[in-house]
Amino acid sequence: MFLAHGFEEVEALAPLDLLRRAGVEIKTVGIGAKTIVGAHSIPVVADMTDAEFSDEAPEMVILPGGMPGTLNLDESETVHRAIESAKSSDSHLAAICAAPMILGKLGLLSGKEAICYPGFEAHLIDTKISDKTVVNDGKVTTAKGMGVAVEFGLTLVALLKGEETAEKLRSSTISE
């Protein structure tokens, strides 16, 4: 999971928490620093900096949204290399809120169904804009925004650890 200054805290931390609860070995990568300050002035200490990140094919690349976090992610050569590495190794790509624009601008949503935060649809080039709040189309998962961060995280858990694990986690963390 890549974190850049101005990221939306809930969109990063809710999925991160759920993935770790499910036993996924996930690392956070700070763009330009180890301590990254979110859009609402909450500092988060990343597991490593982008300078420490290796280009090995990750199982999944996760991009939280937020502004100017999404723009800062999009300006990062490390993020672009990780996306390209994930694409070439047929790994998962996941983005929420404004961050699907990065995948859209790279043409990775072409011919796919996806969703993003309202107002960023123009960046989802040749994409079927979904009416769902979380969309999985092949190896690409997108989500609308902060309000669906838990569902986004549970979807990622299901992809990496199976639907049964996601359902157990859902029932233990969400009261109905």
C-alpha cells in the first residue's frame, strides 16, 4: 500500500487493518518519507520509504485516494513502477476514491467496469462507470470513497485470503 502526503486516512487504514487482521503480510510504502501526513493532518509511519521499496512483483498494489495524496501518488516513479510490475506479473491492482484516476490515465481500466469518487470519471478512459460502490473486474478493484473503505478492505481480503475469511472478518467486525 502506497501512502503519499495528503492521502485519505480512512481509505488507507481501514483496509490495512482488515488485511492485517486476515493475516495478509502487507507493507506500507511512504512516498518521500517514512512519516506521511494524511489529508486530515494525521501522521502515519509507513513500514518503509519508496527508496527502500524493491521492484519485485507484489501480490497486490493498493492506492488510497484523498487530495492531494492521489496527485502525489501519480507523480511518484516508484508507484508507476510498482503498478507496471503488478500488471506484468498479473497481480492485483486496487484503488479507492480519486486514486482509480491513476489506473485510468495509464489505460489499465480500459474495457473494464470501475468506480471512483464523483468528479474523477473523466480519467477513467474507455471504462464502464459502475453504479456499485466497490467493483472487482478481473485483477482490478476500485471503490467509490471513504464511506466504503471497510467494504473495499473486505473485498481485498476475499481476493487474497478467500471469501470465507472475509465473511468471518465481516461478521466479527460489523454488527448488524
